[in-house]
Amino acid sequence: MTIIKKLDAVLECLFKISGNNPDFVKIEKWLTENKKGVHTGEIQDCLLYLYNEKYIYCEYMGDRTAGYIDSPYAHYLINVNGKYLYETIGGFEKKIENENSEKELIKTLQIRQTAMAKLVAGVTIVIGVGTLIAALYYLNELCKSYHWCSFCK
């Protein structure tokens, strides 16, 4: 199981038991009962990551503004960012897939944009050269008619 799947498992757990004021014991119990395959140390790592990325917050002794606290009395609560990630995007794995497909789309568009720029430059050069030839031809004809220069006489 990848770390991304473990993060998603912990995020899912926090989302599903958020009304039960989850502490570490409740989180570990839910993950074990639902066979998510995340062991104790990984749960702590995932919780700390989720806290640092502002997907959860810690409530300690009634204080919801407490920093991350690794204590049996701390409760880990999913916040709006975490709920949004879980509900609308589907977790970290989906978020990464979306970002990767977005990067591929941008690369494709950049390649097309570069090709279009080269085409426009080529067409501009052809039109410019054509205009220059036509102008020189016209000036040459004028010069022959009116003998403006010593070359045409």
C-alpha cells in the first residue's frame, strides 16, 4: 500500500468519524476494523502531514487552536479543506491524477502553441518576401518608365 493510499485512508477515517470527536485510539480502531493496513507510526505520520497541510486541526483540552499535539487527550478533527478534498476531489490519489493530467494537457497545448507560432512566423516571412518582390518589381517598372535612376537608362 502506498503512502498516498494510507493518507487517503486516514482522511477517509477522519471524514467518516468526524462527529465522534476522534482521538488517536478511535482513528486506529476504525482503520483496523476497516482493514486499511495503516500501522501506528504511519497513522501518526499521516496525521502530522494532514495537520501541516491544513486539512485537519488539533483540539486539545477544549482548545481548537492548539498546534499539533501527540497526546492521548488530543482530538484530530477534519476541517473544511479536508472535507473539500475528500468530498469533491476524492482524496490525494485523485488529486495527483488530476494534477498529472492537467500537466499533460498543458504540455500538449504548449507544443501546439509552439507549432502554431512557427507556422505564423513562416507565413509572415513568405508574405513579407512576396511583398518585397512585388514592391521591387513595381519600382523597377516605374524606374523604366520615368528614368529616375542611372541604371534604367
